[in-house]
Amino acid sequence: MNLLKLTIGACALACLISSNLAYSLDCSTVNEYPNWTAKNWSGQFDHANTGDLMHYQNKLYKANWWTKAIPGSNQSWQYQGTCSDPTTPKEGAYDKHGKLAVCGTKLCNKNNQPVQLRGMSSHGLQWYGLNTCLTEQSLDVLAYDWQADILRISLYVQEGGYETDPVGFTAQVNTLIAMASDRGMYALVDWHQLSPGDPNHNTELAKQFFTDIVTHNKHRDNVLYDIANEPNNVAWLGIRDYASEIIPVIRSIKNDAIVLVGTHGWATFGASDGGTLQEVIDNPIPFGNIMYTFHFYAASHLEFYRTRLDSASDVLPVFVTEWGSQKYTGDGDNDFISTQSYIDLMKRKKISWTNWNYSDDMRSGAVWQQGTCRTSNFSDSQLKEAGSWVKQQILLGR
């Protein structure tokens, strides 16, 4: 006998859907696939009607229209969240690892043991930020379904970013830090300076931003700060001079904050501009609790770049804050063979990483298909090829 369990009252259902907080739903009140919610002309339960809720593989879905498809298998279903006992708190990465610190060439947990964080980077907040691709629901998916450790919050400085609205973008970053923290994730604040590539161009803006953002979050131990995304057309010593001005601003407010610094050649230790790793080794950042960033796009950056990452991480603490399986444009075909070589290297050496990017941008490097953020249908059926692949890399070994 097919028992119809979908008897949630109209008010309760409306509140559930409008809140987007389906992770607190007790799914015992909702039909589990293939226990369909609606009858056909002969009286057999064989489909769902528009608005019906069903759960499958511990995930809750709402039917967008009449459907006989398996929940989550196509666009006829909208993902609502994970079924769970609301009285049981979820353990996130911060709950597990606690306050981090740099120990030698590694990122270490509260017990001084090396850890590898795996997570996602946002796209630019001015395009795909708060209430677009970064919502209560999408971050629930990232934290609980993907089990990501960390969210990189990419605040562009130019290109319609911070310099156009310092107060508004600072507030948005603070909100996103709180949202990541509420879900047990680490938050990596990315000062996404890119063009012009010399971070010294934005020194005064950076001082103001980091003063405001660190002051607001100084009570949090799960926030990391990247002060220079992809420096380019600037020598390493120029980056080092900039870092020597910005790090004291942060440390005067939170003296043990972990600070990340981009390296020359678009964060490649000089691999992309003819520079060398030795420049950094000979002139390191003169502060403790520092990590150096490396970026790669696996279809463009092959063995020469992997060797540079391998060599750098032998002698310096490195965090791969941005990578993709495509070309350096973040677009094009995925090269999963080259990417897997990077993944294996980072796993072996416990190099933490965040993938670019958690949005529905048209490029192949964005994990969601176009239109996903508008419809809030953050289900696996909406993932692009790269999105499905990187989700599995994050989940590996969980």
C-alpha cells in the first residue's frame, strides 16, 4: 500500500519553502521516493504535482511541475536541503580542527597536526555575491551536502568592486563571514586585486578594508586573510614591501591572524612572468603565521607549474587559493588528467585549496549551470562537468 505522508499544513509548508532552511526539516513527514505523492487516472501513485515535496537519498526536493522523474535527476525538481534531525548539530571543519596556525611548511590544527582544507571560492561579489549565488540555501549545500571546509570570499577591488562602495562591500563580506561561520566553515577573505596587478596601487584602500573587516571579526578564530590576489607586472620585492605595510595593520587588531600573500607572476612564484622561487626564499615575508599563495589552471599550467608548486611547498607554507581544471581563462575543456596530478600532489603534501568558482557564470569553471542561482535549484542535476568533479574531490575521504 502506498501511504501518502505529505500532509504538512499549508502554513507550515509555506514557512519551510520561504525560509530556505530545509536542513532543519524532519523528513519523516514527507514522502520518500518512490513513494509518489499523486495518483494517475487509474488511482495509482506514480508522479508528483507542482509544489509537492519528496525526499531521496537523504535530500529534500520540491517539484517544479508535474513529474515522474527521480527527485534531483533533472530540472523538474528543486533542491531544498538535507534531511536531518534538527536537534543534532552538524560538525563543521572549524568544530573539528579549531583554531589554525602555520607550523613549519604546513597549516596545522588546534593540536598542531597538519591539515588540508578543501573548499570553494566565490566569484566576484559584485556579480555573484550575497543573495545571488551566495545564499542561505547555497551555503547550506556547500557546507552540508558538499562538506566543504572553507569558503573563499572574493572581493574585487576594481571592476565594480570595493572601490565603488567600500561600506556596502565591507558589510557584504561581514555577512558572508558570519554565514560561513554559522555553518562551521572557515572563511578566507580574498582582497581580489587583479588589474592593476601591483598591490601597492591599492595600499590605502587595503588598509581601510582590513582595518574594518578584522575589527568586526576579531572575535572569530576561523577567518583567514589574503591580502593580494594574483600580483602581476610587479617584482617580488614590491609585493613584499606592500605586505610589510598591510600585515601590521591586521596584526595590530588580531595578533595571531593567519595572513596569506600572493606571489609574483599571478600567484605562481614567478612561473608565469619569468621570475623565480628563489626570489621568495631569499626575501621571505618578515612575519610569522604567513602562507604564500599559488594558483593554477590545469589545462594551461602543466608540469613546469606543478614542479614549481612542489618545490615551493618543500620550503614554504603554501595555500592554493584558486585553481581550475580548464585554461587560465577559467573556460574551455576540462583537463582532468592534469588536474588529478595536482590533486594528488596537494593531497600528499597537505596543501589546502579552494576551487574557482561557486557561481553560475557562463564559463566552464563555474560549478553551476547558468540560471541556477536565479532559481535557487542547487541540486546535483544543475552541476556542470567541473562542478560534479570538484564536489567529489571535496567529499573524498569524508
